Amino acid sequence: MNTETNREPTNQEILDILQEECAEVIHAISKCRRFGLDETKSSTESSNRQRLTEEVMDVLAMLDWAVERNILLDDIPDIVEVHFPAKRESVRRYCAYGDSVNA
């Protein structure tokens, strides 16, 4: 008889799993860059794009849990409204800078 019961993960476990999921996103991005977004493995029949999307969704699920558990700030919508445009602008500046350095 199985005596194990489902339990909620600890905050440390949530962070550990979030870290692992982030590493899996890095791995999926590497596959996309090396073999292309639409390359498929015959054993899985899913494309690199599909696998990357699944890994990103896993990260988002863990981030949601981290917000729910108050590991992250819970005013994410307000932060997103300010942070996302600022991050995009920062990346655009960085990319423009890279163009001038690599010219």
C-alpha cells in the first residue's frame, strides 16, 4: 500500500524546480539555435519550437506558484507594465550598440 500523500512543496523546492526549469529553457534555446526552430526528433515528433514553448510554460507555471507563495512580489501586473517596456528598450539599445561595435 502506498502511504505517500501529496503535499505542497516548500518554498525552497519551488525555487529549486524554478531553477531547473530555467536550465531546461536554456537547453531548449541551444537546440533551437543549433538545429533550427522547426527541427524535429523522430523519437518525439515535436519540434524544437514546441519543446521550447513547453519549457517556457513550465517556467511560467513555477513563477506563478512563486507569486502565490509570496516568494516573488505579488504586484506583477504593475511591475510588468513598467518593467517590460524598459527591458525591451534596454535590449534595443544594447543591440544597437553591438551593431556599432561589430561594424
